[in-house]
Amino acid sequence: MESLSFFSLERRKKFKSNYNHLKQEVIMNVLKTEIRDANVKSKKLRREGLVPCCVYGPNLEKSISIQINKSNAMQLLRKKREGNQVEIEVNGEKMVTLINEISYNTLKNEIEHISFHVLDPNKKVNSVAQIALLNTDMVSGIVEQILFNIPYAALPEDFVDVVFVDLAKIGNSITVADLDMFKNKKVDILIDADTMVLKIVEKKIASQGIG
């Protein structure tokens, strides 16, 4: 099947070099997708083990309705979440995208829909980075984590999926300003610098507060 070109010729020339560089920054295998038949209802697709999705963005001539295998979707979401980058392929056209929204039915335990936003390598985009704690077993007290994600804006090539906090190297508490990500000049942090990320409380003090 001949590859479809969803980008206009002018757009393709303008972003080609930067887009190819951006694809090298995405740490994940390409997610294969298929064009979705608009006449087939979403419920029928889900019964057949498929997840309806859409792709949109300012550099696309129009939004694209696609579908992906349910098992591939579940595998994707074990590694990625809303606000993370993922490279997808639609009829041979590779696109670096942002997972914009995931609709999940908790009662049925199934993904209902995923929307992908095609990224412009020359424009900053809002995203979130997950906070991951290291060396929790080396802390004698109780870790009370207040903040779990850091909202920020950055060019796609400067995206941060995870912010690691080494508990073996901190004091009793840390704020957003203490994170390495806060010192990254390529990233605009969209939360107050003095926002508390976590604090470590002595076990005796913590137990006194119970009951």
C-alpha cells in the first residue's frame, strides 16, 4: 500500500530536518497504527480487540482517525502516560506525538480512546514529568510525598518523562526548587518553586499523629 502523506508539501519541507532530529530523541519503539473506518462504531472496534484513537495537530491538514491493537495499547500505557512522547506510524508516515488524553473505563478495565497530538519541534508544549523516588530503603523515617508530577513547558526534544529524586542525598524535605529539572534552562516549570515535593518524618512523630 502506498504511504499516505498527511502533511502538506510546504509543511514537510519546513519541518523535515528538525523533525528527523526529534525522532532520534524518542526512547521507544514506533507504535504501529491503522486507519480507522469512520463507519465502524467504537463499541464494535473494542469488541474486536481494537482501541479507537485520533491524531491531530497544527501541522496536519486534518485530524486522522486511527486504531491500534488492544495489547499494544496496554503495553504502551505501561511505559507511557498522558503528557509523554511517543512515535507512531500511520500508513508509513512516522510522527512524533504527545499522548494528549487517555479515556479509560475502570468498570470494564479497558481503554476506550487515546488521542495523540503531533508535535512541532519548534514550539514549546505543556507536559508533565513523573517524580520517581530512589533509595527509599535507606530512609530511616517515613516519606510523605506531596507532589507526584511536575507540570512544565519545553520543546519536544527537551521533554522530561521522569524526575528522579535520590533520597540518600537529601535532607528532611525538598521543594521544586531543589530538583535538577528546576535548574534546566530549557524547561519552563509551571509550578511555584517553593512547592513542597516531599518530607521525611521521624517514625515516632508520625505514630503520635495517628489516632
